[in-house]
Amino acid sequence: MTQTARENVEEIADARTETFESIDPRTGEVVGEHPIHDAETVGNRVAAAREAQAAWDELGFSGRKQHLDSWRKLLVKRLDELAGVICAETGKPLEDAKLELVLVIDHLAWATSNAEKVLKRRKVSPGVLMSNQTATVEYLPYGVVGVIGPWNYPAFTPMGSIAYALAAGNAVVFKPSELTPGVGEWLVKSFAEAVPEHPVFQLVTGYGSTGAALCKAGVNKVAFTGSTATGKRVMASCAENLIPVLVECGGKDALIVDADADLAAAADAAVWGAMSNAGQTCIGVERVYVHEAVADRYLKMVSDRAAKLRPGGEPGADFGPITMASQVDIIRGHIDDAINRGGRAVIGGRDSVRPPFVEPVVIADAPEDSTAITEETFGPTLVVQRVKDVDEAITLANATNYGLGGTVFSRARGMELARRLRSGMVAVNSVIAFAGVPALPFGGVGDSGFGRIHGADGLREFARPQSVTRTKFTIPLNPMSFARPKGTVSTVVKLIKVLRGR
Ligand code: NAD
């Protein structure tokens, strides 16, 4: 079936497909209606992507770059329009949505500009034993990559996979979150507008079942971003067919404040890291461990800043609503647990939860086993814990199964403390900065997942290394032949003893 014929059939099928609504969480208003794609449609989209991928691969790096550059320019031109869709589906303030897109565009530019350098065939040393060989490695595209995304940064997060996978020569089938299908649709349509001749970026929409179908639709790799619980399900499903997975999950990031830190900067960073996007940031600051020598002063600085913030749906609001309604109960539960068990509500408290908004909450000295410390809260809440020294801070920061990002404020020991954090990324004397550096790999350890988006590692994540040796000249003593002369292996053993035995 030709591409156009397939699209026509799917459009007719879409007309019969059940749909779901996309809701503006600020108002409850319906802002879109999207199909719930079943396994058959998902399979068709994967097949269409696969058909288009071969020509995309053949374009080579410079051919793909031209097309991806056109798409990037279109994204720049229509940034405000896409920012509007992000606002409508997540409720976040317009400026935050624009900032998200600034990062998207910069990452897309980096991926396309660096794909060739990182992935093209390169020579490696063949070593002494194989010196008659030329040895090379090249990173080839997997084929079709299934990308399953979350709603909290509905463009930035999935584009960390999409941009890098496309630049590496793959086709992508994208399943956006059921809370932000319009953002996914906008991205796919804009690509089709900029690159009409290569339908290598396809969309499927729906709930978890559509994502589950994508894992089983014959894709060559799945890049999942979302909660740890779903990540495990995705991995189990992909295991059945040995489909490789990239799993980017939740976090419980800590910020450490040393006694010599710039306290004002550390307070500013903690409040932004914890409360921007209403705390719905995988690499958001959820816990602070502050040296007791400066703890009182620091807590006051944090409180003063947090007290000024107001959530709302209007353009000037500091942050928006809780996008996913069911998260409100989790946030409330964490606040209750911390306060019921001895934590002090310094700013806000139980009454701060006014769905769909949650006002800033700062809690001090909560028990280390309270859920506000042990589980991802994903709300505009912050727990500030005093510690006797930074060694205790590191121990407590690392006492979680998560290991996504982290922050350290220290004048003298920043790099040393960063290295001791069990996390995939650390910002020293700023917060979240690593996400804005396209050359830096992004990802976590433990319950935060594995694999990397962004940077050279992010490009390689979407490519399979292929090693090739080519014989330059034949050697008289070839041990890998049944015709090898007697004594060949003992000569090789003698050689290795001389070379590697010392
Ligand atoms: P989620 O796990 O509920 O859903 C993520 C996606 O998975 C959605 O598209 C959903 O439809 C799909 N899905 C659900 N069940 C599935 C199944 N069985 N098989 C396949 N797909 C399925 O997560 P969410 O609420 O959308 O996102 C919030 C979470 O994402 C938070 O935990 C946050 O920390 C995390 N997150 C992580 C990163 C990161 O880079 N590490 C970035 C952003 C968000």
C-alpha cells in the first residue's frame, strides 16, 4: 500500500475509532479530541515508519541535517503557537512553555550538528595481535524507535529521544501522554510540514494500552519516559521480544548546602528547583540538606522566597496547576505524613492544597522515613533538613532508590561533593543547569532508570555499533585456520607472554 493510500485508510479508520478528550487543567475546558489507537493502527504506523526509514537512512547525515534544520526553523518561527498548546494541556505559564521550547530547539540543533561526528565510521587500533587488520566501528540506526512520553515537559522530554533518534537515521513512532496528545500531534504535523517527503515521524495517541501496543508492534527500540512503575511494565513487555529499552523515570533529587555556600543563591535555586512548573519536574528539588551552621539563616531565606509565590492560571502566575488530577492526593498525603510525624510546616501546610492548584509548601525537619522524603511528591513542596556536616548530607541524599539529578552549593568542595552523589547528573552552585547543556548525557541510576538521552551518549543510544575488520595483508602464522602450521599457537602464546606478562 502506498503512503497516501495507507493514510487515507487510517483516516477512515480514525473516524470510527474511539476518542478521548484533552483537558485544560486550569479550567477543565476541553481543548482537543484525539483517537485512542488500537494495536492494529499502532502496527500500521510502525509499518509506515519502517517503510520511510530506509530512504531517511540513505540520505546520510548531511541530507538528514538539511531536513531537520528545516524543521528546527519552523519550530523557531512557530514557537509561540506550540507554547500555547503546551499551556493549554499542562496549565503551565506561557513563559515556562517558551523556555521549554528554547531547550527543545537547542537540543535539536546539537543532535543534527553532531550526529555525523559521533556516529560515523571511525578507525580503532587493531592491536598488536591483529595488526594485519583495519578495524572500524560505525553506529547504524536501529530502524524504528518507539518513543513513549510523559506530560510534565511534553515537548522537551520526548524530544530528547525524538531529535537524537531521527538524527541517527531512525524513524520514530511517538506516543505522547494522554494528558498532552495535542503537543504530540503538533510536533508530528510540524515535522510533516517541514519534511513532507519523509514520513519518518509518526504519531499514535491513547492511554497506556496504546503505549503497551507500541512496545509489541515490532519497533526496534523503545525510549520510555515516565514513572518508575510504568517503566518496569514497559521493560517487562519489551523483554518478551528482547527489544532494547531506554528508561527515564522519576526522581527524588536533593540539594546540599555546605556551610561556605552562597546562601542567597542556594535559596533561590532550591525554590526555583522545587516550585517551578508546580514541582512537576523529574529533576526538581524535593529535599534540601543544609549544614547546621547556616541552617536557620538558610531556612529563612527559602521561606521568604517561597512565601511570595502564587500559583494560578493567569499569565503572570508563578506556576500553574497540578496537571494530573490524581497527583493531588499524593501531594496531600506527603504533606500530612511529614506534619503528622513531627515535621514543621514553615510555609503553607495542609490547607495549601486547593485543587487544581497547590500553594508553596516548605516543611522543615521531617522524619527521614516520611513519604515526603522517600517518595516522589511532584508538587510545589520542599523539605529542608538540617545536618551536622556535608558527609551526613551525602549519606542522606543517597539513601533513596532513585538517582536522577542533584544539586550542590559549596564554595570549596562543590566538585568533590558532586562526585559522591549517586545520581546521573549534578549541578554545582546552580540548579538543573545540566539539562540545558545539549552535549551532556541526561539520565539516572536505580529507580530513575538507565540509558541516556542528550549528548554523544544520547546519539549512540539510538544506534547499534557495528564493528568491521578488513584484512590489510595475510600473515604467515594465522592461528584461526585449520591449515595453521604446527607451533603457531605456541608462538602466539610466547608473544602474549612477552607482551602482556609483565
Ligand atoms: P506515566 O508512567 O503514567 O506515563 C508515561 C507514559 O507511559 C504515558 O504516555 C502513558 O500513556 C504510557 N503508559 C502507561 N502505561 C503504559 C504501558 N503499560 N505500556 C506502555 N506505555 C504506558 O508517567 P507520567 O505521569 O506521564 O509522567 C510523570 C513521571 O515521569 C514522573 O515520575 C516523572 O519524574 C517522570 N519523568 C521522568 C523524566 C526523566 O527524564 N527521567 C522526565 C520527565 C518525567
